[in-house]
Amino acid sequence: MIVVMELAARAEQIGAVQQKLVQAGYVMQAVKGARGLIIGAAGKGGIDHQALAAMPGVDRVVPVRQPYKLVSRDLGGETSLVKVKDLVIGGRDLTVIAGPCAVESWEQLLDTAQQVSRAGAVVLRGGAFKPRSSPYSFQGLEVKGLELLAAVGALTGLLTITEVVDEASLELALTYVDLVQIGSRNMQNFRLLQAVGRSGKPVLLKRGFAATVEEWLLAAEYIVASGNENVVLCERGIRTFEIATRNTLDLSAVALVKKRSHLPVMVDPSHATGDRDLVGPMARAAVAAGADGLIVEVHPDPGRALCDGAQSLTPEAFVALMQELQPVAAAVGRAVGGGGAL
Amino acid sequence: MIVVMELAARAEQIGAVQQKLVQAGYVMQAVKGARGLIIGAAGKGGIDHQALAAMPGVDRVVPVRQPYKLVSRDLGGETSLVKVKDLVIGGRDLTVIAGPCAVESWEQLLDTAQQVSRAGAVVLRGGAFKPRSSPYSFQGLEVKGLELLAAVGALTGLLTITEVVDEASLELALTYVDLVQIGSRNMQNFRLLQAVGRSGKPVLLKRGFAATVEEWLLAAEYIVASGNENVVLCERGIRTFEIATRNTLDLSAVALVKKRSHLPVMVDPSHATGDRDLVGPMARAAVAAGADGLIVEVHPDPGRALCDGAQSLTPEAFVALMQELQPVAAAVGRAVGGGGAL
Amino acid sequence: MIVVMELAARAEQIGAVQQKLVQAGYVMQAVKGARGLIIGAAGKGGIDHQALAAMPGVDRVVPVRQPYKLVSRDLGGETSLVKVKDLVIGGRDLTVIAGPCAVESWEQLLDTAQQVSRAGAVVLRGGAFKPRSSPYSFQGLEVKGLELLAAVGALTGLLTITEVVDEASLELALTYVDLVQIGSRNMQNFRLLQAVGRSGKPVLLKRGFAATVEEWLLAAEYIVASGNENVVLCERGIRTFEIATRNTLDLSAVALVKKRSHLPVMVDPSHATGDRDLVGPMARAAVAAGADGLIVEVHPDPGRALCDGAQSLTPEAFVALMQELQPVAAAVGRAVGGGGAL
Amino acid sequence: MIVVMELAARAEQIGAVQQKLVQAGYVMQAVKGARGLIIGAAGKGGIDHQALAAMPGVDRVVPVRQPYKLVSRDLGGETSLVKVKDLVIGGRDLTVIAGPCAVESWEQLLDTAQQVSRAGAVVLRGGAFKPRSSPYSFQGLEVKGLELLAAVGALTGLLTITEVVDEASLELALTYVDLVQIGSRNMQNFRLLQAVGRSGKPVLLKRGFAATVEEWLLAAEYIVASGNENVVLCERGIRTFEIATRNTLDLSAVALVKKRSHLPVMVDPSHATGDRDLVGPMARAAVAAGADGLIVEVHPDPGRALCDGAQSLTPEAFVALMQELQPVAAAVGRAVGGGGAL
């Protein structure tokens, strides 16, 4: 269940509610939102909801059968808006994040940034810490990559996002970028989730490539329960028996997340397909399915990219994609090409 | 490789080409199309393509590295058009097939047919032979179901489609319906593929729920090589670890099929998701991804459906879906709501 | 539930029970076994088991929560014994089936048969009708293959098994071989299951490569409910994300089937792994897990096999395997190397 | 490729080899083993192996086509022996690790430890830091759990193992336990792999539940390349479409790892199946397949376990399992029940 406390609830009122829940065998996680404290509670039931709702300081009690509570849509209302400076994710305007898989150099990043910015992207992506399957693969420029990202962001007016892989890289990223990303392989790195939760930084939480939607929402619950409501989900393809595409993009998960959770959800058609010819159709499909945004790999010279060249769009192809997306976005009551206010 | 013979090629010229291929160790499958005989040939290579192209009666030789030949897009050109009476599948107009999972009664079928027809569906679906996992489940009305389907089709002007499960049911279906369907469980029932191939009847070939795109196209190759070019593919979800949806709709497979094959491809969002709330978003996404049509389950009273009620739309919801689809179709240069000529 | 009728139950007594079940909304399937008629019934419940058990001619009523009934172990007792001439499958002695993927020639088959027979195999396998993904692949010798199989079986004293792919091939196989096999791709070809059921012929039912254990047992239920109790299951690997092996051998399914069903279960380590180096370890593991037998591909010259050479053992390697298996079989209270009486 | 340096190779000789490799575009990882430095090198090839082998200080050069180098079996020889105090993992004697999923209390742990020790287990497992899908689930006793584990280990003479989930928990664990475990969800937490690598502590590396064998061996390569050769692999089931078991135990991966890598490999039949009835058959199968050991969950009162009760054996069932395993181990030339010297 979720217990929504009144904004004016006093500490001892909150304490009384929590004591009541503990006595009934519930485990709690809470987040202090703009509209007051929200307590998620999981247990074997048996508590009297009406009595609980009648306690001083309690606004209302919402039953939630799902194992996740704070991120569930049972609380009602619209998709939550995640604000990053002037950007609002989850509103009418779709958010498009673009950039190279890895930050490689000043020229590569600036060139890409200027072109994706002109085409309507509002956030620049670029990996500085790359989790690679092999220790022999390029591992990222690390701090140097963060510096380039921050500088290019400042120069172009783009917001910036980068993946963090542990607490040390998170600590660094906090000072350089506007959003952090938790990658697919770390979706159940619960310590990292909690650290990102404590940081309060807006975060893009990618779905683990073998995670169920339920596990994904529980991972988001870890972040929110650690104090950070600024969570944006991102579907990026799951691992199946099909090897003709790098992963299998699960767009029904996007629709399902919209039904089950109030968090905004984006789609990464680049990692999902691993094939630039499929990025356009899947980006269009994602928007039609109701996604709140896209994250797309763009590289000025994909053939020489240090990682994931096969799935990277050229800047020209990205411009064309953005134009294709506009009528599709309009068809579902959304807009693309600016990330402005609601 | 594919050897395209001239329309005027004489039998002995065809024979000479085939002999040459056999001598070089190739295995052949051929289909006689409107523009002449097309020979698909698979082997370990070594034959001189130029010499082959120079043989009398040969129009051209097209190298095809994929294991499927006749269905491959390497032959170039647009998506093939499959004609069913006045209906054209694969052109600008999207084809929408709708109807109940199973034919249950005259009233159920007629009611559904009239409503989906008014909303813009052009083909009526209804199962008469139901392949069910359990022998204790409803197995379909069989011939009685076919009779109802034919009668309701005639009355409403809708074309009709039903699933066939063996040669006997195919034999029956040929006289009652306009298209036959090969279901997911029979996608590699090669004897049935060949029988449908010999029949020449337009066929909707559903992807096996655990079939790769390559295996799916090879299944289509079996049909075409048996003499039937009227093949329409249909993605209906694959089996993965995710159980929150009935299957995982693989829309990247639609884009991939468009890249690799000239056959039209449709999408079944009902079986894919198993959840009527997700049918709309996935139908929109399918259209945006480039699908040539949709097959949607509609039942006048889903709560009492003899099969798959949870995923069936009410007629009212279907009307709303068709209206939602129009701007999405327009956004990708297509139209929906009529299945007319190109 | 399962209703076990007394051996001496009269037709009208059986009729009365069936009428009672129908009135209560149950769907029935029945098989006439050596110990009397057994009725499987599926429904929403509500019938009084005690009243049912008290009806004349009823021996006992066994509740079965699983969707399969006749094949469930809830009836109690040991693993069923399937008898094929002098061979008993499911008893203390493990049954080893060996032979080439496809029957290719008299010499190939006879050579293989003599060697596997000396090593302790009791059934000779050999495909005459090959379900191949591609129409360009070798499709089997068909009737000629059956003739060779029957002749070599007669000459060597080995029993014979071959795969059937439709009713026509089944019809032919019935007169030539001792067991028929339903392959992975046809596990849910329900018409074929029913035809094999009507034939009464001992059958090896391979698990579909993407079938759950429940679906597999329901497929067996189709056969038994059609009148054929002589069903032997065979695990042959499932399709997963792992591509280092051809399939993923699911040995826990063997243990699970033993827990849930009374049918004997064998294992095919050759198709499961696709790698002859892994056949030995997986054959040993299968025996240790409780399998009732093995089906192993053996070819006198694997490098020249018309199909599946990479996974075929040489006759010498098969001899070594049989020797390795003996102590493992003994360790779990079984014997290998003869297929004799219980 | 792998370059094996002579034990007596001098620093400048090593430097010259590394320089040569860098100039040729190779990326290197090296580990200092008992028999000298071993350099793994990955690149696009082109270097002259003979010239390299002729350089001063080089013992030999071994080509390795796999992406992992240092853990590959191409170096030849037997399975590596991992020594933990008096225990040798990878030799003739199988290593059995047993204990509860989570450390819950002194009584629970001591009771379990005494009983599994008497039955032949040599390492006590017990989770102190539990990575749980839900933030509402029991997360482990943390330091208190480590203290209990160390104390019970000292009292019973059992070695101890616990899972680490980040660098902080690793730091703590190093002082309390004899082996650390990297769990399935952290198999690609590369920072943690490197930290464990630097620690030199013997480590049990569980396979990610959706990791290919190749990715698993690359994860091991990260640890070895960070300086720690004491890596033991552990198969614990993969995620597939089958939900009748918790995971699908992939025993062919055990045989494949034995073929491809020199590292010892163990099996966890408890997490793999999630069903105590299947633990015995799968443990026997694992031993027959060639596993070097087992890790089994045992709880004195599975019905009250704070996690994973359904898959935990009672101490009595564990005693029976150990007895069953002995003849199976003997059948494949191994022994069980003591973890003594080679």
C-alpha cells in the first residue's frame, strides 16, 4: 500500500504511522516529494486501511497489489514530470537525447553536438566510463571524457548525460553532467541505485537486458525510496533467442510501464537493434507506442567509432529522423524537436 | 542466387539452366510468376554467374547470400502486392483484419462483422479449427464454423480468413474462405506449407513464437517454392523470459523483414500482448514501424469469449482504434480504413 | 480430476459417470488401459468427489490440479512401462537408441547398426522424412529410407524408430518401424498427435524447442487421450539466448517430468548440444538426473553426413560412451547396455 | 594470443615484448602466476608469432582465437587448482559448499554448519549482503552476518564464503571470510570484478542469469587480468521462457567451460531449480557432467527461512544427498565428502 501523508504532517504523526505499520509487520520505504511524504509499505496485509487513513496527518491510503509501491500508477494522476534545469521530461514535448556511444575527442563531440542540437536534440549523450564485456575493449576516457562533455554542453547549450558504473564514477559525474544514466548491466546493482537515489540527480534507468518489467520498476523503486524522484525509465531491448537484431526491442513494455507506473519512459532504438537501418522505424514505433522520448546514437564517422559504429546514425541521418518523427509525434498528440516547457 | 528467366523462355532453355545448376551441385526451387520463371538456387558456389547470365532464356542472375532466395529482397523492387479479389495487400492502404478468436455462433459473428466492417476492416477473421495446448479446451466448430464465416462474409461484403491446421482442414477452407492462415505452432509444419503452396490460395503466415526471422522467411520460401507467391507474413510476438505480456511483440522484425524480403508483413497486436489495454499502443507502433496491416481480435462480449477474451477488443474499442490509427498511418505515408486498390 | 473405472465397469455405468461430468460442465478425455478405463476431466470444479466415487463402476477419483490428467503422476505408482516387442522402456534398464540423423544408404546404415548394436544399443534410429528449415536442404529418402531401416533392423535384430511428419508419413512408417518419433517442430501439431494416438504405435514425443514442460505434457495428453498409452517423452534442448551450444539441454525438465508424470523420459544429447565433444558429458548427466534412456546420433563418417555431422559420434566414440555410462547408471541404480526385460 | 614469459624474464625483456605488442595495435592484460608472467593480447593480428616467440625472455606464444585469453584452455594442461588454505578446488576431490541463503542468527548458522560439516561439506556459505529485487525484502545482516559466519567457521573448522556486492562489502568480507562470491546480478559489474581482482582473494564467480558462456569467461578474464588467478566459476541457471523451474540449469555450459577454459567450475542446483525436489537429481547430474563441486542451500527450518526457503534442503536431506553423490562421483573418477589435498 501507499500512505500519503499531508504536506503539513508533523514528525510525530509520521512516526506514529510508521510505528503502526511496523507493528503490523510491514516493511517501509518513503520518499519526501513536493506534495508531502509518501510511504510505500509491503507486508502480508491485515492492517485496517480505514483506521490507518483516519490517523492524524494521513492524507490517504492507496492499496497497491504490485510489489513496487512508490513508482506505481495506483496513486493516480498523470505521468510524473522530471525537470532538469529548463527541460521537462514526461510532458507533451518528447525529449530527444543524442550523441556518440563514447566520448572520443573534442572534435568528435563538438561536431556531433552542434549537429544534433540544430536537429532538435536537447540532451547530449556520451560515454566516459564504458562497461565493456571484454577487458581488451576501449573502456572510455573517464574524467577527460566528462570534461569534454561538460565543455561541449556549455558551448552548445545542450544538457548532458553520461553513464555511471560505480560510486566513484557517480561522484565525478555529479559535478560534470545534468543527468546520469544507469546502464543495462547495472540495473540490479542495488548499491549503485541507492547511491544515485541519495544524490537526487535526475537519472535515466535503462532496463536490464534480461529484466522483467516488474524487476525494472523495483529497481526504480530502490532509487525513489533512497530519496530521488527524478527517475526516467529507458527500454533498450531485451535478450532473446533472435540474433538477427542485437537485442529485441520490447515496445509493449513501454505501454505496460505507462499502465503500471507514473514514471516517464524513453526508448533507445540504437542499442536495441544494433543496426542503423532499423533505428528510424523503431524510433517512429516508440513514439507511436507512447514513449516520452528517445536516446539515439549519432557519430560523425560511424565507420571509425570506437564502439557501436554499426548502430550509429550519421548527423545527416539524424536530421532526417527528426523530421520523420514530427508527424508521428503529432499523430499521438505530442511534439518533437524542442524539449521546452509543458 | 536467383536466376530470373525471360517471360518467353522455352522449356529446353529452362532445362539447360537447371541442368547446369544441378551439375554445379546446386539445389533448386522455382516459382512461375507473372513476369516469368524465377529459380532460387542454393549451393556451395563456384558457378560462373556471368556465363549463367549469358545462357539463352536467362534474363538475369542475382546473387543472394541469405539462405532464402525467392522471398529475398535482393531481387529489388517494391514490396510485392498480394491480391485477394479486390483487395490489395502491401500497397499504400493498410489492410485491417478483425474478428473473434473463434467462430462461436451466427449472432456473435454477424454482430462483430457488421461493426468491424463499418469501422473500416476489410477482412473478417474467425477460427474454425483451433490448435489448443490442451485437449480439454474448446477446439472450434470446424465445418460449421466455416459455413458461418462464409455466410457472414457474403452478407457483409467482408473477405474472410481462417486458420488451417492440416491438409484436411485446408481442403475444406479452400472452398469457404478467401485467405488461409498458418498459425504460429505450424510455421514449421513443412508438409502443410507445401500443401498451401500447391493450393495457390493467399496465405497469412504467422511467425513461429520461437522462430528466428531467418526461419520465418525460409518457411515462406517453402510456400513460394511450392508455387504460391501470395504470401503475407504476420508478426505475432515471440516467447521470451518476460511474462507480464503473453508474448513479446518483435516490431524490429517487421523492419528487418522489410529490409530483407519483398513480402508484405502484418502485425497481430492481440496475441502478442494478450492484454486489450496494450492492443492500441502496439497497433499504432506497428503502423509506425512500417507494417502493411493489422489483424485484431474483436468480440462483442469479451468476458464470455470461448477463447482469448482478455485480449479481445469490444467493437466500440475497435472503432476508436481505427480512428487513432488514421493520423499515424498518414504520418508514415499510408492510409487506413479502406483496403481498396493501390 | 481422474476417474478410474473398475476393470469390470459396464458401458452404462461408464455412461452414467460421463453424463454426470458433462452436466457439471467438465470436458473429458479417456483412455482404455490394461487396468480399466481412465477418464481425465477438466472443468471449473464444483462436483462432489465423494458422490462421484460412490457411483457404480467407479474404482476411485483422483484430484489433479495440473491441466494434464491422464499423464499426470497424481494417479500414483511407478513410471509406466512402455513395451515394444521384447523391449521395456521405463524400467531398471536404460534404453539406448542410436543411429544416423538421416538414412543415407544401405552401407551407411548397416555399418552403423552393427556397431551400435555390439555396443549395447537396442533401437536403431534413422530419419527418412527430415523436417528441414530450408527447402534447399536434404529432405530424406522417404519410403526408400524406411525400407532400408526395416531391412537393417531385421538383419541386426535391432528395433527401429523414425520420425513422422504428417499423417501420410505416419501411415507408411507404421508398417516399417517399431516406434515412431514426433519431432520438436511438430510437438504441437495436434492433428498428428491425434493420428499417432489412434494408431496405438509406441511413440517418442520430443519436447518442442520452445515448449514449456506443461505444454509438453499436454501434447502427451493428446496422444494418450486419443487411445495410445505407449508414450515416451524425450528432452532435446530448448532455445535460449545462448548460442555457444545448439540448444540448451534442460535436464531439470527430466527431473520435473519424473515428479509430475508417470511417462518414461529419455534425453537426446546430440541435438541438444550440436557438438560431439559435449555428447558424452551430457549423456552421463542425463543418466544421473534420472533419464530412462538416451537417443544418440552415430555416423560412420561424420564429416560426410548429409545432416548434423558436427554432433554425430563415430561408432568408436559411441562404444566408449557406452562404457562410460555403465558406472554412472549403476550409481543411480540402473543398468545400461541391454534393453532387456524389467 | 597468450605470451608466456619465462619465470626468469627480466623487466626490460617484458617491457620489450609489451612495446612490440602495443606497436602492433594489441591491447594487453597480464597476470603474474607461479610459473611466470602471462600476457593476454587482443588485436587485429598481423604480428609474427615466431619472431615474438624468439624474443629474449619469452617462453612461448599460444594463439587464442577466443576473445578471452588468460582463462582460455588453449594454454593447455589440466584444470587449474585454486587453493584456499588447505582446500584444493579443481582436483580429484569435489568441493561441496553448503549453508543457508542468508545468515539469520547464531543458532541457525551453527546448527546448519555442524550438520553440513558432518555430512562432508568443507565450506560454509551464508549471505550477509543480499542483493534483493525489492527494497522491501530482507537485505541481510551485513557486518553482523560476517561476524557470525567467521565465528561459526572458526568453531566448526569450515572455510567460509559470502557474497560481496560492492567495494565496501568486499573490503569488509576480506577480513572475515575465506572466499568471496560475485553473484549473478553482478557478473558484469566490472568495477567490482577489478576490485576482487586486485584483492587476490579466492572468488566464486557466478554466471549472470542471462550471460553467454563467452561473457562469463570474459568476466573471469577481468578478475585474472587484475591480478587474481584464484577464480572458480559457478553455473547457477539461466533465464529462459520456462517458468516451471526458477531458472534453467545449463549443464552443457559446464562441459563447454571445461573444454574452453582451465578454470574450475562448480554448480548451484538450488538457485537453478528453486525446488528442493530437483536439487538432488541436478546435483548428481552436475557431478556426472564434470563439475568440480557444488554449492547447496541448507536450512534447519526451510519453512521459516528469510529467503529462498522453497529450494533449501533440510540438513537430513543434505546428508542423504551427499551419500547419493558418492557413487556418481566415483563413476566419473572423482570423490566427494572431503575437500582434502589433490
